[in-house]
Amino acid sequence: MKFQWISGKRIDEELGKFCIELEYQLRPRITRFLIAHPDFEGLPDFSGFYFEIDMKLQQVIMNHVQPEILSSKLKRDFDRDVNLGFARSLFTRRPYTPRIH
């Protein structure tokens, strides 16, 4: 599982710390989602998954090295369970939310 950060600006030390904290909060949530989802029964691991965290749009985008693994239903479930319900709250509940312009 890999994360790529899209910020539209250089990630300074303060924003870097925020990204690390955000990743530590997202990893368990995403892992639970993948383990619980029936589409992933039989996958040996989750190393083929990568996630783009768009700091401007405040969303998490799920991708896989084999795109055929990601059905439209799976993407909808991910948006509902992880992206909309959790990622946005991470961006807004912290005392420091970096401004991305």
C-alpha cells in the first residue's frame, strides 16, 4: 500500500508532519475496508494498492496496479466508507489544517 500526496505546492516541514499524521490515520481505516470487502477475498496482500491524497480537493483516490480489480461498485463503496465519511473529517477536525491554494 502506497500513498502519493498531491498538494499543488511544495510540502514544507509543517505540511509534511500533517501528511504523516493523516496517513497514520488513513492506513488502518483503508486496511479494514479492504479486508472486509468481498471483492478482495483471495488477494495475497494489498501491496498493489496506491492512494492519491489530493490536499486541495480533500479526497482520497484509490488505484491499483491492475485497474481491472477496481470495479465501479468498489470505488463507490470506498468513497462512501473511507473518502466521504472519514477523510474529510481528518482535514477539518485538526487544529492545524494547511491551506492549499
